[in-house]
Amino acid sequence: MNNSSAKSSGFRPAMTWVHTWAGLTLGWILYLIFVTGTAGYFDTELDRWMQPELPPIQHVNASHTAQAIVARMQEQAPGAERWFISLPTDRNIPYPNVFWQGASTDMGASAASGRVLLDAQTAEPLEPRATGGGQTLYQMHWRLHYLSRQYSDKIIGIATLFMMVGLITGIIIHKNIFVDFFTLRLGKGRRSWLDAHNFLSVFALPFHLMITYSGLLFLGFSLMPFIVSSQYPEDGRRQFYAEVFDPPGLIEPAGQQAPLINIAPLMAQLEQHWGAGRVQTLDIHHPGDKNARIVAYQSISDTVSTSAERRVYDGVSGELLHIQPADSSKAKQVRDVFLGLHEGLFAQPLLRWLYFLSGLMGTGMVATGLILWSVKRRQKAERKNAAAVKGLRLVEVLNAGTIVGLPVAIACYFAANRLLPVTMASRAAWEVHTLFMVWLVLLLWVAVRPRARVWQELLMLASASYLLLPLLNAITTERGLIRSVAQGDWVFAGVDLAFAILGGCFGWCAWRVHRLKATSRSGATP
């Protein structure tokens, strides 16, 4: 065997092949995951921007809020099976809200249920416009859309496995990984794309590894269902989840009426144990029944883990029945810490911005990898003066239509929030329909446009889309950028400024593509 043959069949070339195809095969799904997941780090802020009717956040006594909500629910849903009350303890829950579930009927159907945001002072319902908000974007990165969990979990799980393979093989094939980190040559065609890919990969490598591994843990029971089915009988998944995740001491209703305890002394007792403002949730089962139970959840805002202590009380006598610690088992504790690292709910503003910037780097890593593949093969085809390799044109269309088309579609999602009638039926659903319709139209448009012009045109469209969002907000609401800054409303001002910065970045990219087309050799542009 000659040297060239040995070199091409060695371990590192094999890992290069795996790295390339693991990244390309599901690269566009990974890009969707990174874009929407990164936006999810500011899901609460986007929720508030997309519901401009909501008042400024009120900081009131949590015990007072809990009492007011319980009093309202006793009037509105006295026969409900459950009241799930979330208190505004931190940034993740800016407004109190309550979910109630009606008692099941004899026919097996569920009675009326609902969820409502409430005023923290009076417990009066707040009635903002219906919207998918930032939560829809956040959920899209692990549930996709229009698919059942049965399919979305498997698709996301396989894509995440491919991501992990891509990261590990990427580390293996870059023997000069730290030298590559400090190398960024602009205007050098394919070499520039490789340098950018290396830089974005290495700079946030700990984040990429953490977010991918913890993502696999999120989907562990879907990817490996035999873990549960081998230990539990038929329909054992429900039993498994009940044993691991449900609080202890919950029983069926007795069918005998009994008054619910006064919430104020209970809140005082909880805050004595956990600290003021540390009661995140009151989950009241069978209110008004002799067997009522109140499950109190401690806030997780200052802990990495997604699990916190829970206390179960008799809803009639107020007796403490059970204390379930946050670290009920070592395995669950490890899982909850990784999930907490993934979600970043504990992150304060500076760390949250680092999460966001790391997510942007992951997005750029996937995007530059996809572009690098197409640029490399386009150069090979042009050197041989041959037709493009089979599938190259499809990859180029998917690259442009996804890497730039998806952000444009998301901008249209935000625009739809301002333009659709507030009273429109299925309004939140049509915001999401707008996103996917625009994305589909852009993919079709990219397919028929000249390859040499499509990137610049798309980038200009993306720039205009995001730059117009603050203007659209100012025209359609009373919470425009100037007024928000004057009033110190930095959530609205921050979202508007973020849109403007994104628009500026896309505009700069469009200008760079225009310059590169005029000055660089063939293949320097995607």
C-alpha cells in the first residue's frame, strides 16, 4: 500500500468523513434547533414584547398574591379538581398565573379547564392578546411543530446524536485545534469558511458539549424506552413517572366537602423555611374536599438543578404530611443538574447573555459547516469544468433558504404579532403559520433565483425585516423604543434594540457578500 493510499484510509480521514456527513445529513434541523433554542434564552422577554397590553411588573407580597388568587378561584372554579398557582418569584414568572382543571365526568371526559394571567395585587384577570410568544420558539427547538411528540422526540434525538458525533469527531480531526482557534483569515475563500467554523466551534466548545449531552439526557426515555419498559409492566411509563416525579401523599377525593385552610399562615410557614419570595408554586388538589392536598414548590431561581424541595400539606388541617428533598436520588440529582444547565433558568443577566452568545456561536458553527461543504464541492466542480455534483444544488438551496430564510421567517412571526387583528380566532396559531409559510416561500424563491445573487438578496431582506420591527412596534403600540427608554422599560427597549442590532448585522453581511463577489476568486462566496 502506498503512502497516499494509507493516508486516505487512516483513522483521521475516516473521522473526517464521519464528521462531514454527520453534520450535513441533519444540519438544517440542527440549525433550526440552535436558532430557536438560542432565542429561548430570552423567551420570557419575548413573551412580554408580544403582549404589549400587559402592565409593568409589580413587586408585591407573595402571601398577599396567593390569598387573592385562592379567593378568586373559590369563586370562579370551586368544584375544580386542581388549582395550579404560579407566583411571580423571579424573572421566569413575571406575572402570577393559575391553571385549573375540572373534575372528570362519568363518561371519562374532562370538565372545563383553563389558564389565566392575573394581576399580582388584585388577582383580576389580565387579558393580553393571544400569542405563541417566545415560548413557541423555545418549544420549537425540541418539539418542532405540526408533529406529535412520538415523532418529534425521535427526530430531535437522532439530530442531537449526530451533533454529538460531529463534536467528538471534530475534536479528533483537528490536531492543531488551539492553533486553529487563533487563526482567522478573511477573504481567503474556502479557507476563511474553515477558519470561521473552527473558531466558532472551539471558542464555545464547552457549551456545545454541555448543551448536546444534556439535550440527550432530556430525551433519554424516548431514545431508550426499554429502560422503563424492562422494569415496569404494560403501561408502565405512567407508573414510572408517577413514582419518580409526582409528590408523595396524593389521594383520591373523599366526596365530602370541607373548607380549605387559610393560605396566609401556610405561606408564612413556608417563607420561614425557604426565605421570603421563595415559594414558587402552590399545587392544590381537590380544593373544598376533605382529602384536599396542597403541594408547595420551592423556587429554583438560585440553583442550577431543575428540582427543588416540595412540601405536601393537608389542605383542611394544614398538617405537614411529607417533605420531598430536591436530591431524592443521586441519579435524578445528576439528571436535574444537567437539565438545569441546559435550560439556564438560574442564569442572571450576565450569564444569560453568555448563554445567548454561546448559542449564537453554535448557530454559526452549524451554518459555516453547511456552507463549507457546498463551497468546497462547488470549487471542485468548477475546477473540473463539470456540472455540479449530484445533490449540490439541493444543498445550496437548503443552505440559503434555511440559514437566512429561517431568521426572515422568524422576523415575520414577530411582525404577524403586531399586524394580525387582536380579536382574530386562532391568532396564536396563525402567527406560527406565518412563520412556516414565509419559510416555505423563501425556499421556493431561492430555488428559482440565480445562485450568484440569492445570498445578497436574502441578507438584504433579513436586514430590512429586523430593522422594520422596532418601527412597526412604535406604530402599532404605545410602547415604542423612545417611550420605553424614557419610561425605563428595558424589556421592550431591549427587544427593539436587539432587533435593530440583528438588522444591522444582516445588513453588514449583505455588504460583505457584495464586496466579496466583486473582489474574491470563484468559490469565496457561498
